[in-house]
Amino acid sequence: MNVQTGGLLVNGAGPYITIANIKAAIEAALEDGDVTVTGTFSIATEESLELTIPDGQTVVWQADYSGSNSINISGSGAFEIASGGKITSSAFLGYTLYFYGGVSAFVGTGGAVESTDGIAIGVIENASLTVDGGTVSSKDDYAIEALDTAAVVIKSGTVENAGGSSRTISIGGAATLAITGGNIKNTGTPTLLIYISNNAVLYVGGQPTIAAGGISRYGSSIGYYTGAANQTAFDTAGSYNFTVGTNLFRLDARPTLAKGVAGGTGYTYTAGSADAYLGKVVASLPSGLDITGVVANPTTAAHSFSGNTVTFSGAYDYNDITLAVTGTLAGGKIPVSFTTASFGVNIKAGLQVNGVGPYTTVAAIKAAIEAALEDSDVTVTGELSGVAEALYLTIPADKKVVWQADYYAVNSNVVINGSGTL
């Protein structure tokens, strides 16, 4: 027998006092546009409220709803628990809210979801959940569980296990969790906060409140973070299975610096060093990062990016370079932005002759070009500046030199002899 009090209003119409009538009213109203649900309603039933929200439509929940059932939401639209909205359930071993399909869920400031005997929010398949100012809590189980390829983002607000024996958040499958703010709490026992497993990906940035050692992992899951303070949440010395450089990476650390790409012989040394190398230098950031934009400071550094690498080229000698990076993790599912720690690059530029080189002295350039002209036409590429000695070249009658290089001579010139073509 269903026992209920109060009722729900759908876009001001109602009240509706049965699960069937609430479902029918909301889905009928969605055919014409967005829906706002208000009112106060309590019902003792195990009958789930099943809602499908079409693409482009939003249900804004401002009602105070309590029951012993679950609310299951699918589709590809949006469900927002706004200020004044609250959903509480005592569903045993179930969910208060369960999102699946491709629905986007949002718990905003003043919104709350609570379970007294199960999991507060479950997110599966391609659904997503953002907590930004609201409260998600469970008194007996996870506050949030995500599986499959679901995505969870916590920007602000509170996510809490308020007395149970489980973790606060559990992420499995290939799901993702990004925490950039908010307070992740566990006042139950044990006091573990976040558990990631299987192929899940976790990112912690900003200034969230997460207790030290509050994150544990299993399987092939990976953790990323920015900011030294956020590493304390990952207990790398205890039993939480994180190993720096293997499954835990700091994005804004100093990049790994190495010799350049094929054809380059670049290396990195302290700026001003006499043993700078030629060619290109590659700065590698953690694997799994896909860079979508980067600005090197100082901006005079010639650079390009691909995947998780930034390549420097041309003459460059500086000891305090930083990279302002935008990109994504987990195949585009987690957007990130950060600035790396500083590092030095010292590259001598030079000229290449038919792809061979680079050459940095006038004598070497002259010898390389004229030797190559004995066999074929020549293409000169690269960059070299500050040359204070004249370059004399002789081009045979049937040969051509194609000059594509950036060459800057100081108080000197380039003299061409012969009857060939430049």
C-alpha cells in the first residue's frame, strides 16, 4: 500500500500524487519544452519513478521529494537539482537517483541528494554528473558510484559518506572523475574517500578538500593531479597502490626533456652553456594527455605540439621557460589547463643541406652545399643568425640552389659565383 503526503507541481500544474501521474505529467510537458518540478511530496513505495528526458530538454527539480524508492533517469537531455530541490530515499541497497543512457545531471547550489540506506547517485553508460555547489550524501553506502564510460565532475559543494562503512565515491569500468573543488568527506568507518578501479581515470586539480591518503586504486586505473598539495590525497607510501610515474602523474611538473625528433640532434642544457646542441628539443608531458593548445613563456620560443609533447626549434637559449597548457585526459573526457614548472632549453640553430646537417660555420655550409651540387640540385633550410663571415658559393651551370633558410649575416654578405641558378 502506498502512503503519500503532499504533491508535486509540473510547470505549476498539479498537484500529482502518484508515481504514474508524476511520470506522465513530466514527460508530457517535456514534449513542449523544459520542465520545472516544485512542491513537497513524500511517498512510501518501492515503485521506481522512471523518466526519459529527450535531447535538448531539461528538467529543473526544485521539489522536496522523499520516498523509499529510486528515481531512474535516462535519455540524452539534462536533469538539474536546483536551489530548494531535494531528493531523499531509503531504498534498501538501491539508488536514490540513477542516471543512464546519455543524460547530463547537475546538482547545483542549494540542491541536495541523500540516501539513508543505499547509494545516493549512480551514473552508468554515457551519462554524466556535475556537482557544483550542491550536496550528495549517503548514510550507509557510496555517495556516488560511476561505471561504464560515465563521467563525474565535482567543482564545489559537498560529497559525503555520513556514517556508513563504505567509501564516499567509487569509480569503475572506464568511467572518469574530475575533482577541481568541493569537500569530499567520510564520517563513517573506514574513512577512505575515493576508490578507482578497472580502467577508470581520476584528475584532481584546483583546491578541493580531500583528506590525506583518501584515494585508493586497483586494476589499470590512473590518477593525475596538478598542484603539490593535491598529491597528499594519494598515499604513495602506504597501501593505496599508487606509484609515481606509473599510474600517478603530476601534469604541471617540469616536463621530461630529450633529444629532438628524427633528423634533429637537439638536447637541453642550462641556458648560457657553451655546449648547446643543434636541432630540436622535445618536452614530454605525462602520457594520456592530449594537448590542444600551448603558449611558451617567453613567447619567442619557436614551438609546436602534438599529443603530449611540445617541440622547440630554432636558436633558443633560456633558463626559465614555462608552458601554459590546455588539453584533455581520458580521450577528451576530462578538460585540463595548467602551467608547468620552469625548465631550460639551449639550442643552436644551423642550416641543413638536402636535409643533412645542421651546419653552423661558413666553412661547413660552403663545403656541404658545393659537395652536394656535384650530384644534384640543392635545397637549403634551417635558421642561423649572427654570422660575421662572408659566404662564397660557386654554382655550376646546370645546377640550382633553392634557398628556404632564414640566414642573418652581420657585417658580411653572401657572394654567388658561377653560371647556375639561385
